[in-house]
Amino acid sequence: MAIFFLGAVQLVSIGILGQYVGQSSIEEFLLKWGEEVLNKIEEVSMDMSGSYKSLVKKILPNAVVTADRFHVTKMIHEELNKARIDQKKAAESLKIEEKTKLIDSLKSSKYSLSQKDEV
């Protein structure tokens, strides 16, 4: 996991930490910015594991933690795929007509959230 720090107003990279950095490395990196800068940070976007949430609360007291879009979308797709697979397994016990109808409806559902809405 790489950690990127981007300026929200100008969307420029203001820092990149390499892979597999620990909390102490991140804390050291952020503290170099100074308390005045850290107190101005309003939002931090991160994955939903929460492993760094306590660090954010400690160092960035005014920041709100939000889940990043990639991880939210990934979680939704994983759960929908599980439900689709469960429905397909449940269809095995149905009569042929019902089974065919259900399986046909599930065939195009795997990537339904990735597709653009039709207007």
C-alpha cells in the first residue's frame, strides 16, 4: 500500500510514502508539516479498515475521515457478487422454467453498477 498526500485545492502531490509504511513513519512525515498546517486539514480519505483512523484523529484534530470511493465500490461489488452466486445456487432446486428465467436474469447482473445509465 502506498500513501499519497494530495492538495485538495490544487490537486498536486505534496508527498508520497512508499509501500508498507507503518504508523510511526506516517506520523513522522506529517509532523514535519507543522501544527498550523495540520490543523487546517479538513478531510482525510482512506480505506475502510480503520487501521490509520486513530492516527488521523491524533495528528489531524480537525479532519473528518471519509471512506474512499474505490474501496466502497469494491465492497459493494463483492457483496452483490456473493448475492448473485447465492441466487444461482438457490436456482438449482427450482423447476427448469423458473431456473432458466432466474439464471438468465443473473447473467448480466455481475457488472451492473459499472455500466452507465441509459437515458
